Amino acid sequence: MTENLVNSKEARIKYLDQDKISRDFPILKRKVKGKRLVYLDSAATSQKPRQVIQKISEYYERYNANPHRGIHTLSGESTEAYEGARTRLARFLNAPANGVVFTKNCTEAINLVAYSWARRRLVAGDEILCTVMDHHSNIVPWQMVAADTGVKLRYVPVTDEGDLDLSKLDELVTGKTRLVAVTGASNVLGTITQLESLIESARAVGALVLVDGAQLVPHVPVDFKAMGADFLAIAGHKMLGPTGIGALVARPELLEEMEPFLGGGGMILDLTLEGSKWIEPPWKFEAGTPMVAEAIGLRAAVDYLEEIGMEAIRQHEKKLVNYALKEFAKIEDFHLYGELGPERHTATFSFNIGDSRGGIIHPHDVGTYFDSLGLAIRAGHHCAKPLMRRFKVVSMSRASCYLYNSESDIDKLVDAIHKARKFFTGV
Amino acid sequence: MEFEDLYQEIILDHYRKPRNICEGDDTGHICVKHENPLCGDELSLHMKMNRNDTIKDICYRARGCSISISSASIMTEAVKGLKKNEAMELIEAVRRMMHGEVVGDDLGDIEALQGVAKFPVRVKCALLAWMALKDALQSPYRQR
């Protein structure tokens, strides 16, 4: 049985059909500056397969209606589709459906926990543990909580290799720690963090764990129950879904105890002029008309990802990491940030190109030059300023891959790196 | 091609061989530091004025992209020896140029910056040195 499973997985990995996949993404046919687009910015947002785009159009063309409210046919269909998306996403993550709250993005999911849980539960003297590696969206909400409540923030440092430095974890996670807020994978370094150790340490002191899954869930198979986190925040648009939809996945009993984040229609059991009673979670946290089209799009994205297989996608990306690290190592005066090898690395690469006189070619120059070659990369601080400071740079260039990228895209990237250096330095 | 408009040979030449980088000590200089927090560009400008209100000496230290470095290099070459009001007029001309206006064809290397106007996100890079100069010229502490 197990062997069959492994064999079938390997068979799928072997046949991950790169041509079919790139045909599924209409945008990849686009030309930029006269060149075929090479999209290397999936960590910012992924492209969408036509299967997702079609499902969104179908909703607007056939059954657009406000869910949960009407008794007419369309409203019923819309409700079913919206709730079906929740169930589908829950199954994808092996999470209970009543623990899945739809939000507009990952940032809102984190803020929901900051407002509905942290602000109400934590007091001066308590501590929240963040990391130097995290995206601003998993730091700023906690800094705001700290400013309002007097809670102290502490940070897990980052090693030169781009790993979370857990050597002093015993000192960082103490009896005062109430929450550990950590990314599952770095949006800059591609590092897949040591969630297991962090969650274990948090458990030992009775602290809750929030995992920022924005860069993890699109690339690595995730089992919410097995992971053991209390909260998982995700971004739909980074996993082939549309913008405007994310989710907070939580243990349902925690949602039960939490007060709503936003108040409004759709979350009321009873309302008098004196006050209101909330309906049960997850709807308690979804005031106002929800993102129906976006949820349907996200469901189609999850269908698409599972059709290919998350394990197959992971293997494909490991192959890309392996190849890229090998190719990058051949480039002189090239600084790659985060080099933990394919097992601990998503196919996201941040780098700086030396200018052969001790400095670097500014990432904004690199980005503009790459664009002229049809390569879309990101340049800047990547909403991770503490991490930029950690590596003593102001900005980095970042190339990030997904299932539609191939080794030939890495070749084009490497070629562009050489060309950029020649163009700007003249040597 | 817009790309070639941005990275003209004159720009690349100033970037590869920047002129007027500060070397000696800054005693008696007006010093201003400007930053562009968005991209991390940083420029410190050092300037000495003559008694007759002309720029006697000007140099800079910078960290930034090719546009901001070359603009600083071009700027320092262009304004050395200019009177304060002439330099202020030139700053205004460059500012208008960055907003897409055609400002004459006798500006020498400065004209190479014209292409930046087509890249709105890079306009700040080009203006960094010029805004630092404006600041320095308006500095109440300048030496006479």
C-alpha cells in the first residue's frame, strides 16, 4: 500500500507535464518588450490558470447573488458555491471547515488574530515571539498590539545561512510567552522554517502558535492538524487563486472563544437596539457580503493544485532549487541570501549582483534591465526590512518560481545576471 | 525603446566613472544628506561657496542606483562655478524635465536625464542630488 503510494507519487512527479502546465496559464504567452515573458515573481503573486479564470467568469455569468441572504435560486447556488469553497479549502489543508474564516488576504487573517485574540487576552508582561525573517505583515500587527497593551515583542534571530537561529530558543520561549508568530517559509530567502521545533517549544510553555503560511501553502503540502499550529494564515493569490481572498485557519475552539473582528451584517444571531448576539464561527468573523467570486476562484485553484499534486509541485521546485543553486555557484561576485539546500528551500531566490568594484548593482537597475529582457523579478526590501538590515543591505533582487517555471527559466535568469553586470559595469 | 532612453551611454559613463566623489576632509563645507527610503538611495553632498555667491567646490558620497549616482555626477559637474541663482534655475529646469517638459537643448550631459521622465518610479532617483543641492544652497549655515 505504502509502496504503491510512493510509486504513484513518483510516477506523477516524473510526468509533471511542463508544457501542459504552461499552456494552462494564458498570461505566460504574453510578450513583454518584444520578448516572451519569463515570470519570476510568484512570491509576490502567482499567475492564474484558465481553470480559475473560467470559474470566476462562470459565477458572474450564471449565478451571481448575495449568499446566505436570499431565498431565490441564485442565492442558494451562490451560498452553496461559497460554502463549498470553504469545505474544499479545509480538505486541502486537512483542517476542520468550521475553522476556516475567509478574509481578504493573509494580512487581514493575521490582523484578525491580533485584534480578536491578542488585544483581548494579552497584558503587559506577556510576550509575543516573532522572527527577524518575517514579512512586515507578521510583525507590524504585533508591534501595534504591543503599543496598545504593553506586551513585549521578542525576535528569533537569523543565521548567516538564512536559517532561524534556534540555539537560544530556551531563552526566547519562556513562561511569559503567549504567542509565537512565525512564517512557514520566508518570502525573501525561500527558507522553510523549523516549525516543528518552534511549535514544540511553544506547546511546552502553553503559548499559541500562528504560522504565516503565505509562502508555505502554495509550495509545500500542509496538514493543519498534523502541523499542530493554532492559527494558519494564507493568501489565495499566491496559490493560483484570485486577489481579494485569504483565510485564517484556526482551531475551532479558539474561534468560539474569540470576539468578532468586524461587525456588520451576516454575523448576527439576534440584534436589538441594546446589543447583538453573534452566530457561530466561522461566520461570526465574516461580517458583510463575502468575497464569493474570489472564494470560488480559490476553490478552482485548490482543485488545480491537487490535480497536479502538492507533492509533485514540491519535488519540481526542489529540482529547480538544486539546479539554480548549482548554476548560481558558478557566477562570480554574486551574493545569494539563504542557502540551506533544496530540502529547506522553496524556489525563491534573493540575490545581489556585485559590480566588480566592491559594491552591488542596485536591484532597481537590475529589475529595470531584466524587464527589458522580458524577465519579471522583484527588487526592493520585500516588506522585510529587519531581514535586509540583518544582511546589511538596503534591498535585494528576488526571482521566485512556481510550478510553471522550468530549468530553462533559471538559465535565462543566469544569462540575464551576466548581461546585467556587463551592461552596468562595462566589464 | 524606452529602456535605451533611460540608460543612455552618458548615464552609464557617469555611473561607471562617477565624477566629484568626495576625497579630502569636509572642513568648512556645507554638508547635507538626503535619502530615498523607498529604494535606500543615500547621498551626502558637500559644498563650498565663494564670497561672491558662486559654488567654489562641490563633491558627494552616494549609495544608490545608476540613475541617482550618474545624476549626482552630472549635477556636480554642471553647477561648479555657477552663481546661487543660476544653480537654482538649473534645479528648477531639471525638476520640470522630470515631469516631462522639454527644457531646451543647451544643457549638456543633463539632457541625458530626459529619458528618466518616462519611468515615474525612477524620477526620485534622478532628483535626489538636485534636491540635496537645493537644500545646501538654501542652508542658513553656508560659509561666505
